[in-house]
Amino acid sequence: MSRYVNIKTGKYVDKEIKYLRKYLLALLKKTASALKLARKELKIRLEGMNEIRSQLKDQAETFATKSDLESIEQKIESIQKIINMWVGGLIVLQFILAILVTVIFKIKL
């Protein structure tokens, strides 16, 4: 009777091993499929990130540097000084014309 039990037990173990083997192979196949999909999704995500990085790099190249801004500021200040001198000159000219007009009309009256 012990030999019969051993044969039955051995067949049962073999059957369970086959079942577990099939189960594990199915799990490995699902895992491989999931890994393949995850790689594909990661590749798409990284391509998107690289595109954004490239856009930011291109955008940064169009920004003015600090030295560019300082140079523009100096030019604006120079232009403001010239305009102020012209405005001052026009005010003086206006004053002189006002005096001349006053003198001319006083002489004619």
C-alpha cells in the first residue's frame, strides 16, 4: 500500500509542478508584455520631455542677456539726455521769442 501512495503522491506532485510551471510561464509572459508596454510609454514620455527641453533651450537663446539689457539701458539714457537738452533748448528759444515778440509789439504801439 505504501508503494501505491508514493505513486499517487508522485503523480500529484508532477501534476502540481506542471501546473505551477504553466502558471509561472503565463505570469512571465504577462510581465514581459507589461514591461514592453512600460518601455514604450517611457520612451514616449521621454521624447515629450526632450521636446519641451529643446523648446526651452530655443526660447532661452532668444532672451536678452544682462549685458544686452545694460547696453540698451545706456543707449536709452543717452537718448533721454539728448531729448532733455533739446527740450531745454526749445524752452530757452520759446522764452527768447516771447521777449522778442513783446519788444516788437511795444515798439509798434
